[in-house]
Amino acid sequence: MDWADLIGRVAAHGDRDAFKFLFEHFAPRVKGFLVKTGMQPDAAEEIAQSTLVAVWRKAGQFDPSSAGAAAWIFTIARNLRIDAARRAARQSRADQPTEPDDGLDAVESPETTMARRDDVTRVTAALSRLSEEQSTVIRLSFIEERPHAEIASALGIPLGTVKSRIRLAMSKLRDLLDEPR
């Protein structure tokens, strides 16, 4: 079976029969892969279905010259598994009770308050010097805590582009914040 051709037919024509072949072949294999990585079967089934939905939506992004169809599909599954694990970790942290308030608020010294205000001002100024593309991915990734795959989907750009923009933005921020005042 020429899986790349089937993905191409899905991309070009929304070919449901081609997608059916892809789904019937890859969904159980993706689920098995995820179970072998330690996921519970129900969660693996959900990620497998999400993977094939992503294949349907992103079929036009598939480049048969860069990777095989199976590698592309399993990469989508791996990324969705990572995103799910991150979401679960964030949710777990959010669900943990905080330490009880003993009624005593920690009072910062004036020096600490001034240093914190100065840091916020410097970071804000550095962020404003980034390109629009870089500041957008930094905001989505670090402020809104969105997974890279979700950012790529929201912006309609490849995942690799999101990661490159974040890496370049962080490098530029590091340089800007290291500049003498």
C-alpha cells in the first residue's frame, strides 16, 4: 500500500476512502505503540484517534520527500502523547492543595520590590524588541503555557517553525537582557 499516495489523496480531494484505509491500518498500530510507552489503553485509544484526525486535517502538510508516511503519523502521535502528559502534569499541579495560609503575609523589602519592578521593566522592554512572530510564540508558549503543537495549529505554521522561533527569540532575549544597562 502506498501510504504517501493515500495521504496525498486526502490532502487533495478529502478522499474518505483513502482516509479509511489509513485509519484502519494506523489507528491500531498507533494505539499499540502508545500502550507500549506506558499509556493506559483508553488514553492510548483517544490519542490514536486524535492522531488520525490530525492526519486528516494536516494531510496537506505532509512532505513525502522528508519522511515516510508512517514516520510522519507516529511523530504526530508522539507529539500528542507529550502534549497530553504535559497537560496532565499541569492539571496535577493545579489540583494539589496549596499550603495553608498562616495569616502572615511575607513582606518584601523595598530593595526586593524595586529589583522585581526593574526586572519586569527590563523583560517587558526586551520583549517589545522581538519581531511580532517571535513575541507571539513566546507569549503563547510561556505566558499562556500552550503546547508547541497547539501553537503551530493556532498560527497555521509547522511545528518546527514554532520551535525555531522560540529558540531564536530566547537567544535574542538572552542577548538583550545581558546588555549593560
